[in-house]
Amino acid sequence: MTRRVGRFALRVLTPLASILGLWYLTILLWGLPAFVIPRPERVRQTLVAERAFITVHLIATLKAAALGFVLANVVGIGLAVLFLAVPSGGRSSCPSSSPCATSPTRLS
């Protein structure tokens, strides 16, 4: 059990320590001002202090991303079904649509 917890902690802490180390190293080596790349503790303070504001906008962004994902899938699957149902329609519209050039064709 402790070995499993140790492996889990290592898998979580190693990337976190690497990211924080590279973050501080970037600030140290290039001497970038705080408005370009703030220190990690400043980012944490802002996330805690502005959590209500960030949460509202995070939810709005996730809703927009989910809607775009669903719409893209509906349109893509709908076009795929249409191209399979009407092979001549698919062949005639593909020259005007570059994504069709890389999509697999149905062998009959």
C-alpha cells in the first residue's frame, strides 16, 4: 500500500516540481518582469483572491467549448453520413473542400 502511494506521489510531484522549477529558472535566467511572467506564488494568490470571478468565466468558457465540440461533431458526422449515402454528392463537393482530400474514401 505504501509503495503504491509512493509511486502515485512520485508521478504527481515530479511533473509539478519540474514545471515550478522551469518556471523559476525562466524568471531567473531571462530576468523577465512580473507583468510578463509572474511568480508562481503570485499566480496562486490571484487564483485564491479572484476565485469567484475566475469560476464564472471558466464555466462560460467550458460551456462555449462544449457547444463547439458538439456542433462540430454533429456537422462532421452529418456530412460523413451524407457523403456515404450520396456518393456522387461527396465526389462533387470534395474538390471545393480541402478537408475532404485527406478523408478516407469508401471502396465499392
